[in-house]
Amino acid sequence: MRKIYIVLLFLVLMSPVSAQIKMHQVFRQMPDSILPLLTKNNRLDCIDFLDSKMKAIVKNILGDKSSLDSLTDNYLKLQMSSCSTVEMKLLPVKDTVQYICVVSTFTGPAASSSIDFYTTGWKHLKTGGFIDSPDFNFFFIKNDTASAEKLNQIKNRFDPVLYKISLSPDKEKLSYSLSFAGINKKDYSEVMPYLSGPIYYIWNNKKFIPVVH
């Protein structure tokens, strides 16, 4: 009987075990170059504060406040400064393989986002392999009462073209929205009837693909 127990124990130990890494681990191990405003001690303090049910607010290297607003097993959101945020999402690829998606957004005053992908060891990956930027024209709907010339005039107001990217905290999903750079309230009310809304992408364990409506 003892031999049977030993054999069973050996089989359990030798069987494949899922080694999915958690967000707090990649946040701890992150190189300082990814988020230059925060030191490793800043990051560790943020985690400790949240674990203690406290507000995770620290003083960054510029002397300003940064806060860790959300931290789950696979999602993180940082308010780096009054005009910049960072979101991170762990994306499954295989049983023991994940990638990190990092979205950085600067608001000054219009929001503009960038997106990057990394291994869990923080090796940078080519963004083009994981997502294709949306076609600018997909953000607009044809208005039957408007001419093609009018629609082009509306589109020309988005110059430069800026996108705000948002990661979903609880789903493997993100969205692209047009950012209103230099558009006043009057222009905004005129533009809105022509906009189709955000474009959503879902993760298929290889890349983000657009949701077909």
C-alpha cells in the first residue's frame, strides 16, 4: 500500500501544473524603464497599501502623487499623474504562457494612447503582431441627410487623429475611441450624429481582433 501512495505522489508531482503569473508579480518585477516615474520601492509600497486596504498613493520621483487605483490577478490601473494613466492586462496564450498588454494614456487636454506588448519577463514584443489599428473611417456612420462633402468636413475636424485606448478590467477586451482634439462644444454637438461609437477588440489567445457588429 505504501508503494502505491509513493507512486501516486510521484505522478502528482510530475504532472503538468499551470504556472500562470499574477499581476502583482509582474508589477513587482517590472524594470524601472517601463514606468520611469515610479521606483521599485514605490511599486512595492503601492501593493502593500492595497493589501492593507489603504489608498495606494505614493510620491513619485518628480515629487508628484501617483496612485495604484486597481489591482487584480490580471489587471492593473495606475494614475501616474493628473494627466496620465497606465493600464496593464495579463493575456493568456497557452497554459503557462501569458503576455502583458500595457496602455499608456496622456491627456493634454485631448486623450492620446499608446499600446505595447511584453512577455512576462518584460521583453518587448512587436505591437503589430498583436493588434491592427482601426480604420479611421470605421468611426463614422453615413447620415442620409448629409452629403459626402459634409461628411468629409466632419472627418477633417479630427486633425490630428488621436485615439483613446481602454482595457477592460474583467474581460480580455479593449476599445478604441476617437479623441476630440481642438473640438469645441458647438463642433461636438454637430459631430456626434456622425459617430458610430468606440471600436471593440477581443483577445483570441493570439491577438486582439475587432468585434464585428
